[in-house]
Amino acid sequence: MIIKTEPSDILKQNAKHIAFAINTEGFNDSGFAGEIARTAWPELANIGNNEIGEVLSKQVGDTTYHALVCHTLRNGWGTNQREVIKTCFDKIDANNEPINSIAIGTGFIGQLSGANVPEIVCGMLESKQKIILHANFSLDDINEYYKSHPSNENPKTFIRK
């Protein structure tokens, strides 16, 4: 469940848990995953093959980074994005602490590979975890979309330009 949205920089929040997307091929040297690879988790940049739905975690100092394997570079995001994101978040062992997440799929690679941001965010809403979503859209916008789109039918965006 998303407990709140924050427009702030996730890396400046002293978060105990940070979640983000990676690809199955294990080439994570760009976007937010690339930033984490450069600053906290160097082996993530070329971590090797993984399966959709896996979660890789690494604690660095007081922060545990959770890399959600949710798309491929070859085949994109697929049609079950909502379920994949929910499954990944539900696998995280956060001891009932909030998980901070970027707005998964909004970056260049995500958009290029077919990320459906509203459906990804709906997966976060359906997760049992307490999620703080760092994004420039409101929880009211997300909830309104969710009420009118209980499944993958006719997705539209709630991101305000």
C-alpha cells in the first residue's frame, strides 16, 4: 500500500529501505539503478541474469537497497506489470518499516521499454508493504485512477504534466 507520496529526492531522505527496478539481463548501469551501482552497489551494474519477480537486496550502512527484477531489455515490461511489482514488493523483508520507492518506469529506459506507470503504481497500492512513493503525482490522483481501473483494462495516466 502506498502510504504517501513525496516529491523529494529519495537519496536525500535517510531511508532505511529503497526499492527500484532492474532488468533480467543484469545490465544496470543507467537510470536510477545505475546511480545506485555507482554510489552504493557496484556489482549491480553487471550482476548477471535474474528471473522476473526476483528481489535482490543489499545493505549499505543504514540503508537496504532492494532491486526488483521486473522487466527485460529484450522483451520490455510485459502485460502483467501490476502483478510483477506487487509480487516483488511483497517479497521484501522490511520488518514492517516503510519502503521508499522511486516512480518505477518513469525514466528513459522504462518508457522506452513499455513501462505502464499507472499499472506499476497500482501494483504498489496492492502490495502488503508500506510504501513511500517519491513522485510528482499525488496519492489522490493514484487512488482515483485505481478506483476506475481495477484491472489492466483501458489504462490511462494520472501523471500531471
